Amino acid sequence: MIRLHVNVDHVATLRQQRDTIYPDPVLAAGLCELAGADGITAHLREDRRHIQDRDVRLLRQTVRGVLNLEMAAVPSIVDIALEIKPDFCTLVPEKRQERTTEGGLDLRGQGAVIGRAVRTLRDAGIGVSLFIDPEEDAARASADLGATCAELHTGDYCHAASGSAAARRELARLEKAGRAVADAGLRLAAGHGLDYGNVGPVAALPFLEELNIGHSIIARAVLVGMERAVGDMRVAIAAGARNAE
């Protein structure tokens, strides 16, 4: 069964808009787990635009499933990860001007920096995933850098019109990269931009073990509640996985 990790960043986004103490992403994480999420993802950005240090420390104390800390490969954030000891960290690129993560890591240009972060985290007993563009070379480079998992960036697929030739091309690209990740001996994850309408074909990818989904679940939860929003996503993922059988 494909694991669902819910990203609670945008609960914190709503909170930070008014600089209040609510809504609380830590409470949201608990509701996600009660609704059937297998894990919680939170991105502690350098600019602290949504998730705060307090959040990740409390999440470490309260999350009963898997805690995945998304982070840039910078020493100040690596130090926090070493302190709180999430189950694993996903290294992602960050740009101050971007609204959300726009693509995979630059494994060629930033390989030395990323490799140091991977080694430091793994030496502390923390698993490491790399957020990569769906390319075979990136899959192989992730293994060379010592990662234990690779998460494919699904943004290009999600931006293509549903059922279009472009969407089919991007899905084929994801499948090819996913096979390369598995061949390299890494766990395969995927995420970014996935929603209730487009998640099915991604859930059907061979070797896929987990999905990281945030914005679409939090957006639906605003209208129908967290339990139904998480449950509906689990149904959509299960339907897609069945189609692969």
C-alpha cells in the first residue's frame, strides 16, 4: 500500500498571515494521523515563511507515524535536524523569491554541498531523501550521494492538462525515472502539485512507496474538514494503485 505523508505547511501559512497562534500545524498533524495519514511532512524554510522552529520540535514529540522534515542543505537547518531527529529528511532546493519549490535539486552543481549534508544526517541515524527532477541521471546521482530515497518532482505532470499528450509524456518521464530510482536501490517517493484529480496515474507508477501531498489536502480541509480531506485523498490514491494491478 502506498503511504500518504501529509504536508502541513499551509496550515502554518494561514497562521502566519495574521501572526496568530492558530491554526496550529501541530494540531492539524494530529488530525491527519487520526484520519489515516501514514506520516507528516513539514518544510522548515530558511526564511521561516510558514513552519517555525517551535512547530518542528513539537511535531517530533507528537507525531506517531513518520516525521519527514523538508529542508535546504544548509548548516543552520542541518543543525536543527540533528537536534530534533526526524525519521528522515528530504533535501530540497530553496529560492527566497519562489512561492513554492519549483524544481528538483541541482545535483551536479551542488553535489558537494548536498553530499556533505547527506553524510552528516545519515551519520546521525537519519534517513535522507533527495527531491529530484524525474531524470535517470538524477536518480543515479542520488544513490551516489548516499541518499536512501528519492522523491520525484511531479510539478511538470501536474501543470499539464489532464489527459493531454503533455500529461502522458510527463507521466512516462516519471515512470522511467522511477524505475531508475528503484534500480539504484533507493525507495521511491513522489510529490508536488498532486490533487484529487491527478494523483491516480502517479499512484499507479511501478515501485512507488509514498506520496507527499499538502496544498490540495489543506485546501479541501478548509471546506470539508481534515478527516474527510485526508480520507478522500486515500481513496483517490487507492483507486489509482488498483488501476496498476
